[in-house]
Amino acid sequence: MTIPISRVSNLLDIPDIATRDERFEDVLRLPGVRIERIISHGHTTPADQPYLQSWDEWVMLLTGTAELELDGIGHYSLRPGDHLLIPAGIAHRVTHSDRATIWLAIHIGENCKASSS
């Protein structure tokens, strides 16, 4: 397998865009692992639409503050530098995020194919 060489970019740069929609951007995608940057602008997860996936997800907050609720496990307040492993099969939701909150998420064991960025 050849690992694609990607361009240099800065995870903390927020694109100047008109939309304030939450952004999900793949940083790197290889078989079994995907690294993603998420930019939230005060977004929360609807209570009736939690995230639920069949792979582990490690998240780290780079900027802003956020709160995560993991069903059956607990509620977590995150500041820059804080990180947390969300085990596969655990429903979870964001209950708070600041404006311009940047997350780094690593999806481990996800059924994904390699692609170049």
C-alpha cells in the first residue's frame, strides 16, 4: 500500500466561509483509520439523533470549549487539549460547543478506503 503525500495545512485555520454550518473535513483516510477535523459554531446534537457508530472514535478539542454526553458513561466538559475515547457502540451527543470550536477526531476501525487529500 502506498500512503498518499498530502499538502501542508494548519488545523487551526478556519476558512472564511459564509455558512455557519458545522464542517466535517477528512485530514487523512487510510484503511481502518480516518482523521477528521470538525469545526463547530455553537452546534449541538439533537437529543433524538445521537451519533452511534460501530468503530472507536478518539476526539481532542483544539480550540473552544464543548460538552459531550456518552450514554451510560457520563457527561464531559472539554477545554483545549482535552481528549476522550468514545468506544464503538456508545451513543453520544454534543450538548454544548462554543463558536469556532475545532475538534480533531480519529476514527479507528472504520470501514474506509484510502484516499488522497
